[in-house]
Amino acid sequence: MMKLFKYKIINTIILAVLLVPVIAQDIQDVSIANEYYTQGEKEKALEAYQALAKNSLNIPLIHANYLNLLFVAGKYKQAEIYLEKIIRRDNRFSYQLDLGVLFVKAGDLPKAQKYFASLFKNNVADVYKMKLAADRLSSFGLYDYATRALMQGREFTGNPNLFALELANLYRLQNLKQEMVGEYLNYVTQTPANTSYVKNILQVLLTKPEELKTLEDVLYQRVQQSPQSEIFADLLIWVNLQQKNFYGAFIQARAYDKRFKREQPKTLEIGQIALNNLDYENAIKAFSFVAKEYPNTENFFLAQLGMIKAREAKVKRSYPVNKDSVKYLIGEYNSFRSQYKSQPSAYEAQISEAMLYAYYLNEKDSASNLLQNLIKRPGISPQTIAMAKINLGDIYLLKGEPWESTLLYSQVEKSQHEAPLGYEAKLRNAKLWYYRGDFKLAEEHLDILKQATSREIANDAMELSMRIKENIAFDSAGTALKELASIELLIYQNQLDEALDRLQHFQSAKSSPGIADDVYWLQANLLMKRGRFEESIAVLQKIIDEFGNDILADDASFLQADIYENQLRNKQKAQELYREFLTRYPGSVYASEARKRFRILRGDFEGKENQ
């Protein structure tokens, strides 16, 4: 018995030794066949694979390429014989799937339908196999069969959310967006932690207004079906924000806060977003709700301050700015500071109050005193001190003391290095050098700011840098640009009448055709701030007519519509201009805002308060 055992071992070793050269040869032949395949030499590759397929050990190494070549060559009968042979030898699931794919490729759809129905039925209890089926079939573009596999697996388990992400991806590949949205919603129901991921996906995939509207309608249904679902309520707020429907977002956030009573109210966030997007009415509504519902909390103070800030922003955009309204705002800020002096929000109010004194009442000393007192106050955070210094630097620039300004900006750059306030201070310094006509030094600052983490700061830096480069190209000495920059400084210092006179003279001199659109733009904005709206619209029309393909054309068109809407209160004309804007400048950065305003004026968002 022992001798027989030894004999078998020796035979096995001898067989293995004899097979080594054969295996090595086959591996070399596989490499050659794959090289033919990669190089597109299909006939040579097919011939090589046919020879290699005779050895079953080679099948895992050549199967994918060999089968693909048979499909491409239309050799379906040969492919069927090959697949049936390897399935008899190795009944693995992936080979069985490939046989079904063959029937589809060969055009025998009834046979394919029957075959897949049987295959799925026999394996439906194994969720891993059904997932494998979907992946395999999807790789051949057979999305309908892949979807069927997953749906049968879902039905068998009774889990309505099984394979949600996989199905969402399949529907995405088929451009079935409503079905895709439904599965992504199923997915977040199952994995709430991935809500941000789904928001990012939907933001990329749903770009048309009607697609976002469809998502909104689906979410309304889900919220009504599952009123205690925090996920759907949150997504409904989000989709309203994507449409820039801040009223709708406020209504949903209010319902969310009443229902779930979280420590950080959604409504406060909506108020700030609406304020940043110049929707002051809805910002005030949101802040008012928070102030009422969250008394004796930090949210209350933030909401109270938010309401004053929203009213301030509204006053600043009502041209010409009413000084009595400014004085009333100063009184509100002062009252807030007195009432809540121990709150950090009071320091922010003090900065806002100071800047109103400086810019609109021309009381620069009062403004400076408020900021200097804040900077010297013990226990103030470094960020608050930095913000106060930036604003104090602005006041020195208003007073015509640029060296004091740059000193303060530079201090903040150093203390807040790589922080948003540091970048903001660097941008102020860049603008200061621009105003003074030192374009080289301004460019050095701007080149750094183009890489800033804040998109807004980076965009501002890019815009100013482009203006310098474009105009220097027309005038290497920068003479015209220096004059324009000095006029911009006058505007910054609120010397609007002198700035208008200088612009008129500059325009009549026609000294630099490359800068004419910038001159028109400044002139139009100054006329608007002076309340001369019809004149402003006429100058904006010059930009559209004379520089229709340049960078300021869409700005001018949008501002015309804005003037009709918010200054002249001509809603019908504004709606008409927004519609024309969307047709003429569909790729503009203002397109989303113009679409929102057009829809508001058309009444699309009315009657949404149904929760």
C-alpha cells in the first residue's frame, strides 16, 4: 500500500514537471494573442484564441476577449458551441449569462427572453448572483435585462430598497430620470448618511428646470406619504434652493423646524442664503420665524441681527439711498448692541453700524471710533479684530489715507494667513494698488488670490486681473486704465458726482477704445445709484449694441432687467427682458438667477404653502 502511494506521488511530480513547458508555452501564446487583440489585428487574435480554447486551462485567461471577437465577427454559432462546451465543463454563472447575451446578439430575442427568465428564476434567491447578473449584462449594454435581474431579486426578498443605488445607476445610463430619482430616494431612505452624496449626484444630473420640478413633485409625494421622514423634508428644502425658490425653501424649512425641532434651525440657514442672493423679503420672513420660535438662544440673536442686515441690504439697493432710512438702521444696530452687549453678534452689529456712518452719512470719524474701540476691547476673538481692521482700512481709504489702509490690510494678511479673512485682506490690498495705478503690484497679489479657497474671492481676483491684462494689451503704458482706476476710487469714496463728470470727459476723449465698455459699465451703475434709471438703461444698451460678444454684455442685459424689476417696478417689462436674456445668454453665470426671477414674475411659485 505504501509503495502504491509513493508511486502515485512520483507520477504526479513527473506529470507536473512534464506540464511546466506546456503551461509556459500557453502563457506565452496567450500574451501574443492578447497583443494581437490590443493592436486590433482581429483575425490573427481570433485564430490564436481558437487554438488556445482547446485547452480548458486557458479559458479564464482568454474568455472575455475571445467571446467579444466572436460577437464582433458575427460568429454566433461558433460562440454558442464554445459557450455550451465550457458550461458543460464549468457551470459558472458568468458563462451562463454570456450564453443569454449571445442569444440577444444573434437577434433571437424570444429565445433570449425565455432563457433569462429561466436563469433568473433559478438564481433569484442568491442576491449576489443577481447583482453579478446586472453588472455583467450592463457591461454589454443590456440595461433592460440588467434592470430585470435586480427587480426580480428585490421582489423575491421583499425589500423595496434592495439594489436602489444599482438601479439608480442603470436608469441613469438609460436616461430614465424619473425612475432614477425614485431609486436615489430609495437609496437615501436606506442609508441616510449618504444624503450629501445623492444631492451632489442629482445636482450634476438634473440640470434642466423641468427636471428639478419633477424632483420637487416626487418629493412632495414622498413627504406626504412619510411625514416623519426627515430625509425627504431636507431634500425638499434643497431642491427649492436649487431652483432659487427661496420662498418655497422657507416654507419647507419652517415646516421642518416645527416638526423636528432641531437645535440648529434650517430656517436660519435659508434666511442667510436668501440674504446672500438678494431676496430680502424672504430673508426677513425666515429670520422673523427663528426669532419667534427660538427665544433665549444663540439662534435668536443671529436672527435678530439677520433681520436688520436684510433691511440694510434692501435700503442700500433702493436708489438713491435714503439717508433717513440709513439713520433708522444705525439706531436699530445701536439698540441691538445695547440690548445684547455680551453677545458676539453685538460686535458684528458694531462693525455694520460703523460702515453705515462712513459710507452713507459721511461721518468717518464716528465710524473710526466705533471700530477702534472694538479692536481695543478685551476678550474679542482674533477673527472679529481682523474683520474690524479690514473695515477700518476701508474707512482710511475713504478718507484718502491709503498707507494707513494697506498697513491694516497687511496686518490681517499676516494674522489670518491662509484663512478667508486673510485672503479678503489681500484682495483689498490688490484693489488699493489697482486704484493707485500700480498694476504690477496689484497683479502679484491677484495671482495668489486666483488660488484662494473662497470661490467668490478667486473670481473677483480673476476678473480684476483680466481687466488689467486686457486693457494693458491695448495701452502698454496703462494711461487710460490709470484714469479709469482713479475714477473707480472716487466711486469707492462715494464721490459720485465728480466720478460721473470724469467719466463723461473720459468717454468724450475716446482715448482708449479697448476700455470703452468698462467706461459704459461704470457710468450705467453710477446713473442707477443716482436714481437716473432711464439714462442708466440707455447706457447699458450701448454695451449690448456695441460690445454684444464681450464679457460685459450679459451683465448689462441682466442689470437692465433688474432695474425694471426692482427700481422702476415694471414687472411685465422685467419678465420680458429676463426671457430675452435666457435666450441670448443661456451659458451666463446669471442664467440661474434670471430663470428664477422670470419664474417668480410669471407666478410659478405661488400656491406652494401646502404643508
